Amino acid sequence: MSFVWPKLLVLLALSPAFVVAYVLLQRRRAARAAALAAQGFVPTAATLRRRRLRHVPFALFLLALILMLFALARPQMSLTLPKREGTVILAFDVSNSMLATDLQPTRMDAAKAAAKAFVEKQPTSIKVGVVAFSDGGLVTQAPTNVAGDVIAAIDRLKPQGATSLGKGIFTALNAIAGKPIAIDVTASQGNLDNVDIGYYGNASVVLLSDGENTQNPDPVEIAKLAGVAGVHIYPIGIGSPDGTVVQLDGFSVATKLDEGMLTEIAKLTNGTYYHAEDAASLSKVYDKIDLKFTRSAQRTEVTGVATGLGALLFVVGGALSLVWFGRLV
């Protein structure tokens, strides 16, 4: 325990003076009672029983006084409380396949709407960032607890290019680290087992994609890197496993959901894979994402607790004194 104003603890020295004053008061009362007894005024049995309790109200008053004086020093305690905190990166696949309409109005629009609803529900203890990836990856919003900034970043996303799940995950790891991770994942492909990028156990990545990887690096190898770093990845499969056709510049391009790849990524990072069959189910998926509760120690001022308890003891002591003796103390 510590104190904001520790010098005020010297006021506790007033407590012995309070005890001395009470003892003197009791002696005067005892002298008056002896004088009355000499004149033949003998106390009743009920009066004698109450005398045995005469020190209880004073004991409560004394304890209340000590608590009040203690509170003046503004005590602080280190309390370990559970709370939800950490970093969440929303990693959006913005490849052209996200223009498919098997989710209405498009895969991209449905993903953006559900993501914005998710952001609005988060407490300020959760920082949310946004990563966009196609054949490359870009941090479009660094992790922040300002929901408006995150939503604006989501609104700016537009589909383009091919799909590199590996670069998307690696860019999300850079956003979590808050700095560029000094490895070339393309050059190091297949040789990342001994790479140490740090540990981020309070970080998660929500990976929104159809899982149809068409570019290096291997997303499985990058997922292993994330798993070693303690980052949980929650892939959300956007689209239909049966596939659909996207019209791009006059060409018809077939695209379908690769659930096997996304499931493997979740498994390697102790995350969970979810399939969003339509826009409504996509919104429900976000409610299932498990953001871990952590326990953290905080210095918390307990002045109010000490003051409240002291006031309660004053009230109880006063009530007992009035009921038993018809006076205070």
C-alpha cells in the first residue's frame, strides 16, 4: 500500500488524545455515579447491563476516526483485476475476387459493414488496426482506440489485384509490432522456424478473405511465425465453397472459398475459423471472436472506501449510543 499524501498520516497521532479524553470522561461519570450511590440511588439491573456495553459505541467511534484520518493520506492499493485489453488487426482481403456477389451486395461491402459494427462495440482498452492486402500488404490504420479513425480506414478500402494471404498476415504482424519486422519473408520462405519477431500474446488478427491464395509467400509458413509470436488469427471465410464468377474488365473469372487454407491458418495460431455464408451470418461471426481477458495490476486509490467505512462506523456507533444510553458517547 502507498499514499498520495503520506505526511498526513501524522494526524493518526490524534487517536491517543481521543482515548485519553474518553477515559477522563468515564472517570467523571464514575465519580458522579459513586456520589449518587452514597445518597441511596442504586442503579437498576437494566442500567447495570447497559454499562457493560458502554465502551462499544466509543470503540466504533475510535475505529471510524482512525479510518477517516487514514483516508486523508489518500491510500492506494495494487489491485489485480480482469479486463479485456489488447490489439486487434482487421486484415481485409481487397483482391478482385472480393467483388463477387455471393454475399450481398458484394463480399467486400458485406465484410466492411460487419467490421464497422464490430469496431463500434469494442471498449477503449482494445486497440484496433486495419490492414489491406491483395498481392501486397499495407497498414491503412495503425492500432488505435479511436473508433472513428478505424471506421474511416475501412470505408476507404477498394478491391484490386490478386491475393497474397502470406503478405496480409505478415503486414498484420508488422502493425502489431508497431514497426517494420526486419526479415524478407519472400526470400526466407521455408526457413522461418528460428525467426524471433517478439511475443505479442494480447494481439489477434481477424483475417477476412476467401482464402484463395495466388501469391507468395506461403501463408502457412507466415501463420507459423504468428503462432510462435503468440498472435491468434481468426480467419473469416467470405463467399461460397461452390464458387461464383466475377466480371473483371470484360472477362469472367471464377472464384471460390478455400476453407482448407483458412482452417489451417487458424489451427497453427490457436485461433478459430468461421464461415460467413451471407451478410447476416458474417455479422454474427464477429460476436463469436474470443478477445482474451487478461489480469493486470493497477494502482487504485481507496480513499472512498476508507471514508465510507468510517462514516458507516460513526453512524452505527451513534445509533447504538442513543438507543442504549440516550446520548452520544
